[in-house]
Amino acid sequence: MAPVNRRFGGYIFDLDGTVYLGEKLLPGARETVGVLRAAGSRVVFLSNKPLQTRGDYAEKLTGLGIRTSAEEVINSSWVLTQWLVHKAAGASLFVIGEPPLLTELLEAGFRFTEQADEIEFVVASFDRAFDYHKLQIAFDAIRAGARFIATNADRYCPVPDGGLPDAGAVIGAIEGCTAKPVEVVVGKPSPITVNALLNHLQLAAEECIIIGDRLETDIRMGQESGMATAVVLTGVTTPALLAHSSIRPDYVLEQLSDLLGWCS
């Protein structure tokens, strides 16, 4: 792959496996973001993980040495909330998810219920307390006519010692018992997230590059939207996985500082 020998107007960084892994910043991340910002490029951080608020992500990045405001972070729970506000403000929801997602939806004016005939949307998300009781409510609600949506479809979330089953596992359980496929997934690689990103950056897709460690989400979304793409080999994607994938990024990075070829 050719070196990244041009500067883009907008840089979209995945977080887990790209900027940091667990509580540790990955090599070159702080310096790279600093150079890009100083050069006048716009930077936004993007995560499918709905376990933290935008403010939580900004606080973590700042604590790791990358000064960040909540407005510079977009995650799947925020995108889903904004989508629901636009499509069905004040709807009654059954949410399989964790406190940050629940809080965001409550603050946006949505009502929660476990009564199947009252539920308008079943929301599937990353939930480490997912159990048979929640599955039964989702099953009953969807059979009663509720719509089925999700924050993200990641099968697992990378952590330093392996991975955690993610929202894809919850989606699979619900689809398995209802035989109804999830209707809308707002997180990467959805065009719903693309629109949120481009509206935030106020740039055209061709002026942006997305950098991430997942071919099927980060790179696929970039390719489908017309952005440049760079996979970084610090997370999920390995050289062997890349060699056997039909998804071919524009750039392959050993670490994030490889983005700065235009500086040399």
C-alpha cells in the first residue's frame, strides 16, 4: 500500500483498538492527533461502543493525553438517540442496554416500559446483564408489532485480554427466537452514522479519511460513503486477516503516526 502522503480536511478515528486499547494509549496516537490539529485538520472520534457517554469518552481521551471535548466524540448511543428523536420523538421503548444508553434516551424524552403491547421499539445494544427475562420481553413485544432496532452489530468488543460479546450477540438472540431481522442498526457501517459525522465535520466525504481496526465496520463504511480508508494493525485486524479479506483499505498502518507521511 502507498504511504499516506496527503493531508485530509477531516480525520475520523475509531477508538478501541485504534487510539487506545483498554486504558493504554496506543503508540503514536497523541502525537498524530496533535500534528493534525495543528495543521488545521478537523478531528472526530467515533465508537460503536454504547457503554459510555460522549462526555465519558472525552474525559478518558483527555486523561490519556489527547485533549478532547464531548462535541468531538460520536458514538452509537448518541446517533441512535438522535435518529429516534427525528423519527419517533417520545416513543415507548424497551431497551436492552446499559445505564449510559438508558440515561441518554430518558433525557431525550423517551418512555420505558416492559408491557409488550405498549412497546413501540425494542432497542438492542451491548448489555452485560442480558438475560432470559429481557429476551422474553423483546420476543413478546416484537410479536405484538414493535419495531426492532439496534445501536451496533459488533459481534465482540476487543479488550487487552481478548474480547467481550457485544450487541451482535443480543441481536442474534432476538433474531433467533422471533425470526425477524433487525430493522435498523445505526452504528458503523450505517449511512446514519456517516451523515452524523459529515454534518459534524461540515465536510464532504471525499475530504475525509476514516481510520480504524475493523475491516467490516470502519473500512466498509468509509468505502461505501466515498471516504478514504486506513486500517491500523493495532486491534482486531491482523496481516493474515487482511490478506484473506475482500475488503481492501486505501492504506495499511502499523501505527497512527504512519498517517503523517505528508510531513516528511
